[in-house]
Amino acid sequence: MYQHAQVDIIYTDYSKCFDRIDHLLLAGIHGDLYRWFCSYVENRTQAVVLQGYTPGWTSVPSGVPQGSILGPLLFILFISDIKYCFKHSYILLYADDMKILKII
């Protein structure tokens, strides 16, 4: 059907995507899943250790834990509705990468 058709592709890579997930934008998540997600991402703190000294801890208001197994999955869940913004294109998501394809 689409033999010899042109395909335009946009490749994206979200910069610091796991750090930028806004905890307040949990639209559509309710009940036990909402409570679990909140317990996983809220009330987190981090500190820098320099030559064995930690000057202080600071709260982390956004993002998911770095290096976590759940980080990529939570990001995919967070942006999975983006496909509805591109009704006439194909969307491929993998971790922090997205491809938008359109057959011309």
C-alpha cells in the first residue's frame, strides 16, 4: 500500500528526562497506584559528599531516583499520552527517546 512512499522521521532524546518528571502532574493516576507512586518519588532528599564531608541535604521536588530500575518505566508511563497529540503520525517510545514517523 505504501510502496515507494516518503517517510519523514523526527528523532528526539529528552535531556535529563528522569530529573524533570513533575510529581504534581500525576493526572489520571488514582487509588493504590497513585499512593504507591507518591511513596516512591516524594519526600526524597539528596546530598553531595566532598572529601568525606556532607554540607547538607536538600529535597528533590521532581524526577525519579537515578539508576533505578523503575525510572525508565515511570517516565514511559508519564509521557504515554503524548501519542494522542500526533493523530496522523506513528509514535515510537523507548526510555527517554521518541521517534515521530509520518508517511507522506
